[in-house]
Amino acid sequence: MGLRTFIEGWPVYRQLTGTDPLGRGAAAKSDVSRALTARTDTADSVARSVCPYCAVGCGQRVFVKDGRVSQIEGDPDSPISRGRLCPKGSASKSLVTSPLRQTTVRYRRPYSTQWEDLELDTALDMIADRILAAREQTWEDVDTQGRPLNRTLGISSLGGATLDNEENYLIKKLFTAMGALQIENQARI
Amino acid sequence: MAEAHPVGFQWVMEAKRKGAKVFHVDPRFTRTSAVADEYVPIRAGTDIALLGGVVRYILDNELDFREYVLAYTNAATIVSEEFSDTEDGDGFFSGFDPETGTYVQDSWQYEGHEGSSGSGHTAQERDSAAGLTHESHGAPVGGQTRRDETLQHPRCVYQILKRHFSRYTPEMVERVCGISQAQFLELARAWTANSGRNRTGMLIYSVGWTQHSVGVQYIRTGAIIQLLLGNMGRPGGGVMALRGHASIQGSTDIPTLFNLLPGYLPMPHHAEHPSFDEWVDSIRHPGQKGFWGNARSFAASLLKAYWGDAATPENDFCYGYLPRLTGDHGTYQQVLNMIDGKIKGYFLLGQNPAVGSAHGRAQRLGMANLDWLVVRDLFMIESATFWQNGPEVTTGEIVPEECRTEVFFLPAASHVEKEGTFTQTQRLLQWREKAVEPPGDARSELWFFYHLGHKLREKLADSPLPRDRALLDLTWDYPTHGPHAEPSAEAVLREINGYDVATGRPLSGFAEARADGSTAIGCWIYSGVYADGVNQAARRRSRHEQDWVAAEWGWAWPANRRILYNRASADPDGNPWSERKRYVWWDAEKSEWTGYDVPDFEKTKPPSYRPPAGASGPEGIAGDDPFVMQGDGKGWLYAPSGVLDGPLPTHYEPVESPVRNPLYGQQANPTRKMYAHPVNSVNPSPPQEHAQVFPYVFTVSRLTEHHTAGAMSRTVSPLAELQPEMFVEVSPALAGEVGLTHLGWAHLVSGRAVIEAKVLVTDRLTPLRVDGRIIHQVWLPYHFGFEGLVTGDSANDLFGISLDPNVLIQESKVGTCDVRPGRRPIGPALLELVADYQRRAGIVPGQHAPAVTTDDEGKEHGAS
Ligand code: SF4
């Protein structure tokens, strides 16, 4: 390190000669902090999103690096939230990257004391078979006076308030077509 | 609000900075109270008495916004002479049928409409939670009414209101709610002083108001005040519902609810709606005024979206395919049916009833008695592991080796791993872009249901059975993309928006809906969200680049309108009520409505328009009738139909209360929905014996750091660390009375369960003086369960099942319990403790007190 570099590297020098006379910004920066970059600067892409917790609907920016979520921040453009997030919204990155998340299908046989693994497609196929069997066992064509019922009361579903409108639309459409009407969600409670 | 909707609360603070006075009414002092101008502690379950007191204060002092009230509400409308009030019936309106515990509403009607409009008998409406259909429009009422513009007629709504609330005096408010008269008057003065031509007041509530056996009437009372003060349809006014999940509004609009179809169309009832015409007429009420008159187009377009080419005018658009209601098929009835072995399979889609629903034990016992259960969630939640780790395994009520339920756990995609729209609490749809692929087997619900639908159709492809036609004829051909064949959410949104069947052109709004099969619309109130083939919900023009209404951020239903009924922000002649509160007004030069928002009125209908005699539908709405979805164009101070437990709100005690109703002989809402099932029970309340076995009131709510049943927060380390333990807040006085120590343990006992919690002794709970005695309230967070990073007993286990009659929501904001020091027993001893309390309280599981209150002499009140 030459003398000149040494002197210029001295915060007081930078404070007196640079654009930061109070020494609270660039002048006081160390080499380490100069070498730091925000995760938001190096992201490969940013998705405009919305907080998944309460119904305020705060705007989020989801930063992605190497195919993984690297940061989630409040969206300063949002007229609802003006960039802010509460503790829950701020924890969204921990939510989506939580090591506790289940990423494989789990299956518990009747009377079993443990979980087993199951292929996703097999699970889907088994569920479809069970739906058809439940319809078979509980189907009601007409009431006692011959008026149409077209339904099964053997199938129930609960949930929807954490899901997208498009998802709720398909859920309701499919269940209605299969004659299942005992469909409910958090709005009832 | 600062606790549960923190970022929304910034706007309350902005208003405060600009001079707004903030009142916070809550049983518990919270972060909201800390920054409010005034904190008003209240006894849980008594808000109608408080708000009724405000109504009386307004009317007695003639502080209503008279010009607004006369022109825009039904204050002047004359009611049938057959109507009699709760003042005359000791807590009952006319028309009560003790047999069914519901009302016949004929006598509640406007004069001249007796029996000709409205709901008639309401037992079936209660079972189908019919009140929910009014989220987008008012209940039926004949268009032509008799009015007395002087408000002097003894049977005009204004005078009826006055009589109804005449005993809700400041003294009564103090006696019922435990709020001092001085504090009540300060609230009433501030509210009325900050309403009118130049100022507006806003009312904000959340589930603290809805989760009651009289929940709907809480909101009604708030709406009555806001109408009397002229605070509806105006900027800075309104009744703001703060909803608790990212898209709980969306899941009501596009309902995963048993009694509704998209856009608040009712699910057909087997007896009421045997044919398409009868179904449609029950919605549009021929002859009625207002926009609901176009219901046939909305209904036909929905069926067209569902069944495409198979749906034709000749076959009533496959109306026959729709399943039919026969009664109550709500979530609580379902759970009891599960316990009784009537239900085979259950899907849980991002909901955790083992912790989040009332009567957790009933929920878990029900799930333990299924053929199969499919749980789709991010985390291994209590509702997936009840058979292994639930409290009933400890008590021996669930034995894994004997539990037959087959459980499929399918991991779900998170909000950043799929694209789609959430509808937030102000009806605003916001599109989310997808950031990353979901991990492993995790998939969106869109993926799951789309592919499940295909599997079912493949398996049924050769089926000759008529019942399988609805599945096989369903339009189910969404384009897919990506490695997992993810269906296109945009294509689904386009169907929700609606399109012209012949050309595929996306519709610009619901005005384009047709009843002849030429349009298909998945949810008519969302029509316009894909106008011009553009995803309007994805609009993100920065707040810095537009005005404060921010109309180009996302898209609000209906028609991107941000304030409903905003015609009321102008006076009858179409001019702003004041410069300060200018919002939407009539531009006489251009002969059209204009303003900051999309006017909630036909654009070129002048204020002077008067409908021709006998006009119905939109044509029947006069140029100065702002409430265009109501059958008479008016805001309803008095609801002649549509609200099942009365045309006016009435204070009833909570189903479980230590206090005898000071206002009426009738103790609790006589029309509440009750379930006599061995697993269910209600703690006794006066005048029943043994109420003192459960002497304390408990209430529950959210912590800022946790979310609902905890599945998205007790699993997330920063949040779990911030709130690591189940606790109960008690006042120093109660701690002294019961012998609790700060940071020690307590257990709470109800007729259903016993739970334990760490004790927080705090002044945040105020002992209240009610009717001459001290009432202690305790508070609990309801987020805890037995899975996740932090665990604890579930507060919802304490509740039984009693529901509001209008929408079948449970009373889970107030109940009674006993509080004891120390930890709860475990294993069979726990069951014995609950059984002992049941014995002492005279509770016989499966029986409940009669709906009509019976006094000591065995005399029934009111229901003569
Ligand atoms: S950040 Fe907080 S306030 Fe905003 S939507 Fe999320 S949970 Fe609600």
C-alpha cells in the first residue's frame, strides 16, 4: 500500500475532501462494507407479489437468485402499503424457504402408526378412485318427492381463503360438477 | 387493528395526524389502544348495546344528517301495522315461531307489502346461510313504498327506530357494557361531531364483531349509525371490514362455500328452486328495482362458463346438473356428521380446523372417523397428525391402531411459487407474478384440481350414468405450461371475467352479460378484470404516478370502483355535499357523472330522473337513489327482510354469559343455530341454574407475530421466536382472586375442554362493573397447537358450537370458563375434570337450553 493510498483510505481525509463532510456516509465506509452488495442488487429477477398473510394486501417484491428466493421486501410503489411490511410479511422469505416445509407426499394407511412415502401421481390416482367410490356409496339422484338432488354428501372440503381466486374457481367448479356441495372455507369461521 | 392489520393501521395514524380522533373499543388494551385518543374497554359480546346507545343519542338529539337520511335511506318509509317491536315482545319481534326458533317475516314488511315480498318463513334461509347472498345486493323488497317525508308517522322507520332504542340510554350502556357514562358520551359526541356535510367518520371492525351468535346484527347496528350520520358512500366514511386472510374476500366472491355459487348466486335448494326459472326469479325478484334485475344473464352466463357447448337455452343451460341443498350443510354440521360416520372423505386446502375452528376436540374426533382425508398444506399441520400427536391420543380417545382414517398429505406451492390473484379486504384484486418453481412434489391448487379433474374424467369416460354427465360435459381445457404442466391462471381469470362465446372476446364488464347463451362468465361481479384482453389485476402504476384513489393499482370489483354507493357522496341534485368531501358528482355541462372514482351509477342518468310508474330493474332507480343494488334504492335503517333475526338489531347476551340480559326477558338470540349432539354443549347462563360454575368471560384474538391457526407462523423461526408460548392475560385483581402468579401456569375449563397457559398478569385487562357486580374477562391468543416450532394448547378447544342464524358463523369471540392455578391434568384425569364440571353445571351433553328463555317459574318470555 503506497502512502497516497494510505492517506486517501483514511476516513478523515475522505471526510474533508469528499462529498461527505459530516462523515456519516461514504467517508465512513470501510472496505468490508464497500465490498458488500445488497441481495436485491444482485438478484437475477424480481417478481411483483402480494403478502400471503392477512387481507391488507401489502405489495411485495420477491428477489430471485439462482432459482431461489434470495429476499422479499415491501413494494414501495404500492398505494396500500407504501413499501411497508409487518413482522409476518417481513418473515415471508423465512416462510417460503422454511426447512420445515414438506416437499414430498406423505401417506398414512388406515390403522397405521406411521407415515410412508408415496408417488405424487399414485396419490392423485388413489384420491380420484376414492372420490368415485364415495360418490358411488352416497349418491342421491332425487329426494323423496322425485325432485332432483344430484349430489353426494359423502365428500367435504374446507379451505380457500389462503388460495388464489383462480384456484377457488376451479375447486368450486370441479366439486360442483362432481355433485359435492359440502365445500367450505375460512370465511364461514 | 395495529395488532392484526398493522400496515393497514398506518392510514389510521395518518388520519390521526390530520386531526382525526381515534376511539378503540376492545375488551383488552392492545397496541391499537396505546396510540388511540381514547381506549374504551367493553364487556365482550355487548357491542349492540353500545352502538344502540349511539343510535339513541343521535335520534334523541336530532344529530342525524337529515338531508341525507331523508333522501337516501328508508327513514321515511312506512312499515306494516302488523309489525311489533322487541319493546312490546320482551325481546321478540312479531312473527316468532317457537317450533322452529325462526321468524315469519310477513309482519316486518313495508306497508302494503305484507306477505307479498321478503322471505316469509326463514327456517330454510337459516339452514342455507342465506344472509350471505346479500354481500353483493340487498334483500328483496317491493319497489313502490309509502313514505312520510316529515318523519312523524308513528310507523315510519325513523319513529320505529326511536322507540326500539329508547331504553339504550347512557345508564343502560354502562349497566350492560361496563362503559362509564362519561366515556360513552365522549364517544357519541366525537362520532356525531365528526360526521355530516363537511366531515365523515369511519367504522372499522374485524372478527371481533362477526364471530358472535348475533354477529350480523353487530354490523347492522354500525351501518345504521353510518347511514344516520351520512357516512356511507363518501370518502373517509363507511363500515370497513378488515378480513383476516390474504384472499378471504376472494373466497367469498368466488365461493368455496356450500350455499353460494360465484358472484353470490345462491346454490339451488331442492324445494325452492326446482327449475331454472324459479331459481332465477328467486334471485332477481321480478318487479323489483335495481341492478339485480339482470340476474338471469349472470346465472345463464355462469352455467355457460361451466358447461360450455352442452349448456343451451333449450336445456336451461344444464341447470339440472347443479347439486341441490336440502338444509344446513355448513362446516359445523359436517363435522358432527363426520363423528356420526356419515362422511367418507375430506379435503383440507390450506386450513387447519384442528386448531382454527371452534370445538377443536369435535374437529379432531370427526377427522378420526373418516374413510380418507386429503391435506394440502405447506407444513405438517395438526389437522394432518391428529391421529398421531393430538391431545385425544393422550386421553385415549383416539388410538392410532384403531383409527381408520387414511391420510394423504400433499405439499402445496407457496404464494411465490405460483401466479394468480388475491382479493384483499377492500375488494381489490392484485395479481402475483411467479418467482420460482415449487420444490419437490409441491404443487398449486390449480395444478391439483386441474389434473384431478382430468383423472376423474378419464376414469368415467365410458360411464353411461346420467350423474357423470356434469363432470364429462364440464369445460376443462385450460392451456398448461412448464415442467409440471401447470394450468394457466390467466386463462382461468379470463373465464372468470367472461367472454363472448362466438368470438372469444373478453367482456368489458357485466353489462355485457346475456341470458341467451351468447356470453360465458365465471363470476359476474369480477367481469371487467380482463377487459380488453388485459390482466387489469396486474396493473402496478406507482402510487407516486397517480392520485390518491390509485385506480390503476390492481382492479376492484365491481367495475374497478373503489368506494361502493359513491353516488351518495353527492347531494340529491348531484353536487358534492361539500368541497372538502368532493368525490363523485354530476357534470351538468357534459350531462354525466364524473369524479375521482368510477361512479356507482348509470353514467348519464341525471339526478332529476324519475322512474315511470311501475318501472323495475335499473329503470326503476331514481336519479337520487344511490343504493342501486337495493330493491328500493335506499340505504336500510330498517331491514324488512334479509336479516333473519330481526329488522333491527337487539342486544342479546352471548350464548354463554354470566350476566342476565338487563334489557329483555329473552336472554340470548332466540334464532341462533344450535346443535344437540353428544359432543356439543353450552355452559349455563342466567336465568339457568349453575351459571356460577363458569364465572369468567374469555375472549380470544390474534397476535401480530402469528397468523390464524399457526400453520404459517409457528413454523417460521423468526415469528416463533417472537411469540414462543401460549399464554393467558389476566388482570391483577383476577390473579389475586384465583391465586395466579405472573409467569406461572393456569388452566381454563369449559364444558368442552380444559387447556393450560402461562399467566401474564397485566392491566391490559380491566375488571368491569356490570349491573352492580364485577365481571372479570381473560384473553387468549388462538394460534397455538401441538405441531410446529412452538406449541401450546388451543384456545378454540374451549368453545362449543353455537352459530349466528344469518351466515352460520360460530360464536367464538366470547364464552364462559373457570380459571384455576397450575397446570392441567393429563390423560384420563383430564376427561374426568371436564366431566366433573359438566356434572356440577348440570350439563347433559347432547342437550341445550331452549332457545326461548324460561324464567324461574318456568314461564317463557315474550313468545306469546
Ligand atoms: S405485511 Fe402484515 S399487514 Fe401487510 S398483508 Fe402481510 S400480514 Fe397483513
